[in-house]
Amino acid sequence: MKITASHIEEANETLEKDHLESLDFLSQRLAKKGVDTNLIIEKLQELQIAIPSWALGAGGTRFGRFSGAGEPSNIIQKIEDIGLIHALNQSSNAVSLHIPWDIPQDYEAIRQLAKSLSIQFDAVNSNTFQDQVGQIESYKYGSLANTDQAVRELAIAHNKEVISIGEKLGSKALTVWLADGSSFPGQHSIRKALQNTHESLSEIYEALPEDWKILVEYKPYEPNFYSTVIQDWGTSFLLANKLGPKAYTLVDLGHHLPNTNIEQIVATLMTEEKLGGFHFNDSKYGDDDLTVGSVKPYQLFLIFHELVQGFSETNNPPLSWMIDASHNIKDPLEDLLQSVEAIKLAYAQALIIDQKALEEAQGNHDTAKAQEILQDAYRSDLRPLVAEAARRSGGAIAPLNTYRQIGVRNQLIKERGTSSKASGL
């Protein structure tokens, strides 16, 4: 299926009058506060969030997985689905591939397909957390941190292969997330595991093309529950510093213990110019991989507040933005559309913060005033700006409603059937 300009125009036609009235009212109100809404809209148009190839089918838990109908069963269909998302919101112009789940058979054909849908290739992701069919060595007891050199060499070779695949597609970054760790005290040497990981990452780092970067992800627990080798941002930051200028920390919002101050982590990493990117999701307890903004929208806003300040006050390089969620209940494409909207809304809210007034309140130790400034921005309904950014770019005023109005999922079921299963899941 392909969403055409006429699909978008027809859906927008019924909403445009009310939308423009809401936009005009909001623009006038914000103008009184000195906010240029056109500038906000332009920044929203520039924001692009990559879609991971593994997020286009139903997710699951260790208890089971309930497949949805019309799922993409190969990389071609996955890129086509991202094309549908991007046609609707004009904010999802990249795919982040997971290797070996989504290795192209014909690189030129995949590149041409992506180009026809205005899709680029974001960071490529390696997988050393599960054994593949016919794999000589096992990652059961770790990969880059394993005590067995043969296992480490296998994991290093895999990451180098992922880099090679990314080069063929035009990607510029490698994301490394390790499940390595231990579930029981004494299972392995915590110190030696970290040393092995650094040495292994160093070999991978040396294989990076000159214009690439490596994003080192962290997670406090799961699948191991006593220790994880790269368990927090500090360990990732330590490794990134030791590796060199092409290494950065990647922040996954769900990879933190409950109530962690993620916005403080963001501020610190940007100050040190070592924030490489984000995996956006939401959570209540742990790595829940829920729809972005569905549980903690205020935290998302505070994170973007630190990002907006960091963009103007630090020399942190441009970031890689990506969603990393598992859609156990919802239609995956609807979930992704909601996530992108939530990200854009939080960004817009952060952009209208009166930074001068906030700095003055902070300088005067006026805590109540500082809180009011932040919450005034957060409580502002800026959805008309998000909708207008999509409309001006050729997207839908209401992406999710348009998705349903067009009947995208029903059409995908007709094309793919009710039993198709997303690859890699």
C-alpha cells in the first residue's frame, strides 16, 4: 500500500478550517509572550525520528506474543511501513536496522526502495544477546565481556559485519547494546568483564569509518539480574571517553531504575559533549517499552528542556533520534504515530520556555517562579503547532485519524494476510 498526496489532502480538507482557527488563536496568544510560532513550526519540521525495523510488528514478553494481522514479514515490507508513517507525519524519514534480523539480500534494491519513500538509513544495531542458527559459539555467558576469547572474537566480528552492512546502505553510526552481565554473585569477575568489554569495543572502534560514530547503550538489569557490564550512563560515558572522539553515550529512556533523573543525565552528557542519541519510549516500572509520553509526559518535557538548553549552550554534536518500543497491545503503526507526536509536542513545549525569565528566577533563587515558568510552558496546548508542522511538510493534520480513515491496517491485511509475522520477533 502507498499513501498518496490525495489521501492526505482529502483527510486534511475536513479538518483544515478548525485547525487554522486553533492555530491562529494559539499564535496570537504566544505572540503576546514574544514567541514566534513560525520559528517553532520550522524547528518541528526539521525534527526527524528514526523508526527501528523491529518495532513494526507486535512485540511480546517472556510469557508470550500475540501477533497482529498484516505484519511486515521482511525488510522490504518494513521499509514500506515506515514510508506509510512518514507519509502521514513527515517526521519519520529514517529506519534503524537490527542485524541479523534485517539483512538486505539486494542492497541496491533496498536503497532504491528507501529513496522512493524518502527514507534514509539511521544507526545500525548489532545483536550479541541471542544465538543465531548455526552459530559456532554461544553468547549464553556474555559476548564482548565473555571470558572465552573465541566468543569475544565472534562478537567483535559480528559488529564489524554490521558496520560493513551499514556502509552499503549509507548509515553513519553503530549502536551497541550488551546483555552481558551476571545473575548471581561470584558468577564472573565484574572487573575483568568490564576490561574485556573495553578491549572488545576498542577493536570495533578501530573498524569504524572516519565519518562514523559508535553509540554505547546502557541498562541496569535484564536479562541479567545481579550485574550488567554497562549498567548505567557513567559506565557508558567512561567507555566512550576511553574509546575516543567517535564514541558517545546513547540514552534509552526505559533503561533506568525507577525515578532516575534522566534529564540530569542528559544535561551532564551534553556538557561533556558525549550525548550521542536517544531511544525514546516510556515506562512505569522498568524497560516497559511503552508508547512515548503515555506514562510520564512531564519527564519527557523536562528532558527536552535540557536538550533545548544544551543545543544553545554546549558544543554537543547533532543527535541520533529513534523510537525503541514494544507494541504488545496496540497496532504498531498507530503506536509509532502516537510516539512521534508526543516527542514533537514535548519539543515544542520546551521551545516556548521563557529562558531569560527562567535564568533570572534561578539567579534570584526564586524557586516558585522557576517552577511556574516551566509548568506554564508544559501546560500550554501546542498541538496546533505540531499539526501545522506536519501540514506544511505535506503530512496529515491528524496522522492517527487519517491512518484509520484511509483504512491502512485493513489494506495491509488484504495484501499480507492475517498470519504474517514480523521478522526478528
